[in-house]
Amino acid sequence: MSDMRIPFSKKQAGVQPIFVVTAAPLLAAITPLTGVVPEKAVSQLNFGVYDPEGECRRADWIAIEHLFISWAAYRPGDLLRQLAVIGSKGRRPLITIEPWCDQAITSQPSELLGDVTKGKYDRRIQEMVSEIAAFRDLVLLRWGHEMENVTGRYPWASHKAGLYQEAYRHFVDTSRRCAGNIIYVWSPVGDKGLARYWPGEAYVDCIGLSVFEFPAFDQGYYHQAARSFHDQMAEKYARVAKYEKPIVISECGVTGSTEYQVSWLQGALQDVGNYPLLKALIYFNAKETPGVWGKEYTTPDWRISGRGLLEAIAAGL
């Protein structure tokens, strides 16, 4: 199997075509962390962050910046402006489009996926993706994430996996007619049953996974005081490696004391070499939405200071 090489540094951003079949690893290049970690180690993993409070806004050691966009709340021009801000930092954008129901189009959540496939959201897709095309540099695009985690949180996460597959493929087909600078990231949590939602090789450039460490939840659900990165990643990786696609951890977080957070993340970075398809880890540097993990749990706070993240990366790599 060959990987598709995607340029990450500004020097490489003009490489054409966008996908080049090569033996080099996907997402291999990264802004050097001079004086922080060895160059060889840096080349093995791209580090990114979702950082809505701007804690890491000046950090030059971040290769990817994650942004969440609700298409129901989308306003023309906003996406391009935010892409420009990310690009000005020398980072590659990872954009998660959350397809929440637009009440003017979809009155019932159960109708969302069918409405997407019927083309009722095509204008919205075209407007958003046209802004990505105008940005010109490569963008990793993640649509309808964590679809196999059917808890009622997301209207696109449905037990009717076939409806999701059709809607996802329709989104990609429509987007491809508008832009050629997109890397499509199919992004389950990594749980059992994800295979039912696989849209097909032609519709996926990368696979995203979510890895979170919440000790209180671990104790209640798994009857373990804590679960290491390896405990979680080994089983998730095994479920998606068969697709032979580059893998990114599109959301990663750990809650607890700063010391525990840094220690856990260091362990994660020391473990990443066990997963040859893994090319990037994006940290979710924010507080969780209340209630998502269950009413019986305190809302987890994944935030680590920019300095803490830097120390974890330096020690881990």
C-alpha cells in the first residue's frame, strides 16, 4: 500500500497535484519545533489543537488548527475569514462541519439524513465549500462526525447506517464539484459498529478517531480507575486499520489535574509509534458541552495551558 502525501509546510503548500502517490507518509511535514524535540520525532506526527479560547494562538509548534462550524448557523463569508486566520499562523485547517437541522428545511431530526441525500442542503454545501475553494490551500474536512455513537446528541448519528452512508456520499459528491483542495476525513468515534457507516474507499481520504480520558466515566462505565491512551487507541485502531487509510485523531482530550493531563498525554505521544497509519493528533483544548457524558458526571474540562501542552509534546516525543 502507498500513502498519499499531503504538503503541510508553507514551502510545500503549492505542490501539485494535491494527492501524490508516494512511499512517504501522509501529513509528514510540519513546522519544525526547533530546540524542542528532535526533527526525526517531529516528522512522525503532526500535532494540532482545537483552541477556541486562543490559549495556543501564538504557538509556532502547531501544524493543524481545528474549527467546528454548524451549517445551520452558517453565515456567508465567515468560514473564509476563519480559514484565512488559521492560514496566517502557518497552520493547516481541519474543519468539522456539523450538519444540524435547519428548521426552515428539516422539521424533524429523523428526516435530516434523507433531506441531505435529496439535495435540500445542496445550496448550503455549495456556499460553504466555495469558501474553502477560495482559500486555495488544502483543508481537511470532516462532516457528520461520531456517527456510530447513537445517543441522541447528534441528529446525523442514526441506527439507520444506510441513510448516513448515502448522506455522506452525497455531501462529498456535491463538495467535489465545488472544490479540489479538500481532504475528506470520515470520523467515527472508533467504537464497535463503525463498519456499518463506512461510505466506501472512494469517499474517504483520511479516517478520524476520538480519544478522550475521563477517569470518573471510566470508573462508572468500564470499572477501571483510568484508561491509558494505549488502552483506547489499540482497540480503535484495530477497527479502522483494515481500510488502509491514513488516520488522524481528530479529537483527543484528558481531564484531571494538570500533572495527570500532561502525564497521560506524554504516554500517548510515546505510544503513537505503535500505529503506523497514525499521522496526526489534534488536542481538544476546551471544556466539554454540559451533559454530554451523562447527568451523573461533572462536565469534564479538557483544557491544558499552552505551556503544559508544549511540555507534554517535548517530553512525549
